[in-house]
Amino acid sequence: MAILSLMAAASAWVLTGPLGTIAAVVLGFVALKQIKQRDEGGRELVIMALVAAGVSVVLGTLLLISGIAMLSSL
């Protein structure tokens, strides 16, 4: 589950955009819960995926705001 979350976060940068980000966050929190319950490894991968998804959200929001600002100045 941790690897799937990381793959979804990585694909959000290139292919899927917001859908990949949503998938990465959902899979990440599910993976964290499983890792805690089963005392497994992979917590670092999940944290990397959640950070990448967070950065994707911030960059997407900044791009959206700058696009709106550019269009309103026309």
C-alpha cells in the first residue's frame, strides 16, 4: 500500500494531476493505518508520498491563483 501511495503521488506530477494527489493521500492514510496495526515497515515511503502530494497541492493552488490573476489583468 505504501508503494502504491508513492506511485500515485509521483504520477500526480506527470500524468494524473489532482486525481493522483487524491489517490496518494487516501492510499497514504490507509497505509499508515495498516502499518500501525500490523507493525510493518514502509512508514518512510508513506510519509514521502504524503509530502509529495502536499507539495503538489500547494503548487497546483499557486498555479491556479497565478492563472486567475493573469486572466483578470487582461
